[in-house]
Amino acid sequence: MPELDLTATSVDLTRAICDIPSVSGQETPLADAIFRAVSALDHLDVYRDGDTIVARTRLGRAQRVAIAGHIDTVPINDNLPTRDIEIDGEPYLWGRGTVDMKGGTAVQLRLAAELVAPRVDITWLWYDNEEVDADLNGLARLARSRPDLFEADFAILGEPSNGQVEGGCNGTLRVVARTHGVRAHSARAWMGENAIHRAAPILARLAEYRPREVAVDGLVYRESLNAVRISGGVAGNVIPDRCDVEINYRFAPSRTLEQAAEHVRTVLEGFEVEVVDGAAGARPGLDAPLAQEFLAAVGAEPRPKYGWTDVARFAALGVPAVNYGPGDPSLAHHDEERVPYAQIEDVERGLRAWLSAR
């Protein structure tokens, strides 16, 4: 039964929680260890929902901050246990989860134990199933069953951001553009109508599409519209009667999910378009007073978050939220996932300084 020492350094704690495998759907051993560790802290009220753990201070402060991190990872690919490596003389921790996002989660656990009397009340949230379908997401589940636990004036998500502050996030939409034809023997192709060939104009429109760069509350978000999967065909000697082109649209948080869907339908006018999944983005929220104080304390220049993250769940509940965590996002899910010691330590110092200031 793994145990966590919350007095260990944040680097050592990152190593410890990474070495407890927790691929999405298999988080229970790590969740159990976190639950045992934080339940021993007298200054926190602890609540558990499945493999999601919430720990809250109740100091009667005028403001409350929510700080969240997911505990699951994508599948392991010979990159556990962790190991220490050096690149250009700089120490790194290598292995699955070091970037996405157990480095950030370790910092949160260490500070949850250490900060007995922070300047604001804090709600710490460690949740499961972030890397899989949205309907399994522990934070989404908690928002449905206990929305009161999300009450806060500001939120921080420990997603990897190279130790910088990334405000809000793009929205994401998946659609299927579908074409139909008539089956026939390929030796007599003129007797049929080829649905795959009919998809050519869809691909042409996507190739010609020029995505926008959109300024939202002072940050510039880059959009994209891309085919990500294509399927069709019956057999090697049959003219196909159907072709599906799956398309992913990453859109600036100035658009609602409905507006994003309408935009894609306009681009693909004349074709059957089915929306299969989507999540609205989140505006930066950097005009909130606590956000301004946070930026000043950590000395960060805010950047936009191009990917979708769970900051959108807080934004949907009216809580401004940012991403702030160690690790290079481009190494998330990579087989060479690794994080510099220095980034873990810098994020810890930044959060501690802000949460402890008077």
C-alpha cells in the first residue's frame, strides 16, 4: 500500500506519485494514498467522490481560491519507473506523468500540507479521468453532484505551462462531415457513385481554410480547423457508398460552442455535418483582482492556452481560472516526457509566495 510523505521536496513527491501508476480508470491506488495523506492534516476538511479528493481550509477568509490537478495519465509506454537525467547540465525527472501533470499535483500536495494559515481560504481538488471522455471526468462529475465545492473567487489549474501563466483556453469541437454514394462492383464503377471521391471538396475546403488569430481580453488565441480522421469503404472490389471525415475545430473563447458549430457548418455548406463532441473555451479571466495579484506575485507574463483544459469548467461556473504548472506542454503524452527540477521548484515558490503574502 503506497504512502506519500507530504514533507518531502516537491521533486521527490513528483517522483513518488509518478511511480504509482495511475492510467485513466486505474487511479484508485494513488487516490487512496492522497486521501490517507491529506486526511491526516488537521487544518483541512476532506471529501472524497470516487477517485476525486477535495481538501478545504475553513479559516473564514474574505476570499477563496480553488487549486486543482488531475491524477491520471495516458497509458505507460516503458517510461516508468521515473529516473533522473541531465540535459545540458540541468537535472530533469523523466517518466510518464512528470509533465502531465504530476509535477503540478505534487506541488499542490506539498503546499496543502504546509500552508496551515494561507492569506485566502483554499479548496484543493485532485481528480480522476481527465485524459479520457468528458463524461468520465472527475471534475465534471463533482461539478454535477457538488457544485458548492467549486465556489471560489479565482482558480488555478496545474496543467503544464512551462512555469508560466496561461489564461483561459480555446474551445474544441469535433464534427463528422459525411458523404453518400451508391455501391457497385469496382469493375463496373459507372454503375455506382463513389462516396470517398465526393469527400474531395471537403478536404479541399479544409486545406484552403485560413484560421483566425483572435484577441480576447488582451491575449491572442490561435484557431485551427483540421481533418483528423477519415473512414469509408466496404471491400477492395466495391465502390463505397459512405465516407466520414472527422474534423476538429479549436476556437477562441470569444465564440460559444453553438457559434463554433455554426461556423463549421458555414465552411462546409452543402455537406451533411454532425456534431459529435465539443467543449466551450474559457476567457482569460485576468482582469479579476486576485488574478492580477497572482500575476504580480509570480512575476509572470500571461499567455494564451491553445489547448482545452478544465479551466473551462470553472469559467462555466463563473470562476475566473488560469493554467499554471511545471512542464513543457509539447512533451505531454510524449514517450520522452520529462520536467526540469527547476520548473517544479519555481512553481512551488511562486504559489507559496502568493498564498502566504499578507
